[in-house]
Amino acid sequence: MSCIPDTKTTNEMFSLYEEGYSIAQVAKAFGVSRQSVFDRFKRAEKILRSKKKLPFIIFNGKKYTLRNNGYMACTDGERSLMHRDVWFFHNGNIPEDHDIHHINGDKTDNRISNLELLLKSEHTKKHGFRGNQYTINRNK
């Protein structure tokens, strides 16, 4: 048995990749590991997409990058959300039964003037109509 992967399968895999699938999604579709797909592409000298450069902000010496959920999150050191770190920087600890709310609804607007401390129950009421983690299973 040969260690060299067949060209036909590699080309089928690469077609999916060119359609926008990630290497991990291609691997899942073919029932192989992500690393094996990556290795096939490299051996076949396929040109891979470049990594997206995500927007980031430096606050208090830490780098925060935009996440898929819309929040800015620390990407070096301890994982934390920027709005919580901004609140802590200006006001100290956040009580366990409280959340930090973006007043204008923009999760990337982390100016202290746009943040307010709310009880978790108040915060849930403000966002309940969207089906958040606290209300999505309420009627089941």
C-alpha cells in the first residue's frame, strides 16, 4: 500500500476547500484528520488561503481581538472580555450576581461611558426577547 495519497481524492478535497470549506470541514466530510488534509494539500503544492487579520484593540497593555460573537476578547494571557476588563479597570470588581451591559447595544463600543453594571436578572430582561442562554429553554 502506498503512502502517497491519490490525486483524485486530493483534488476533490481541494474543490471543497476552494468553495469556502475550512480544512477541518473538509476533513470531516472525508472522515480523516485535519492534519492529513493539510499534509495532502502541502504535498500537492496547493495554495492555501491566507489567515484573516481580525480587528484588534490594545487596552491596558493587553490585545483584544474581535470574536465571532461580536465581543472583543483578550488574546494574550488570560482569556477575558474587554468590556468586563474596562469596567474592572475603572470601577473594581464585578459582583457575581451582576453583568456589564453595553448601553448602546454595540458590543465593540467599550468606552466606560457606554457600560453599566446591572443585576443578571435585569440584564436578562433587556436581552430576553433574543432568546439568550437564560430564556431560550424556558418554554420547554
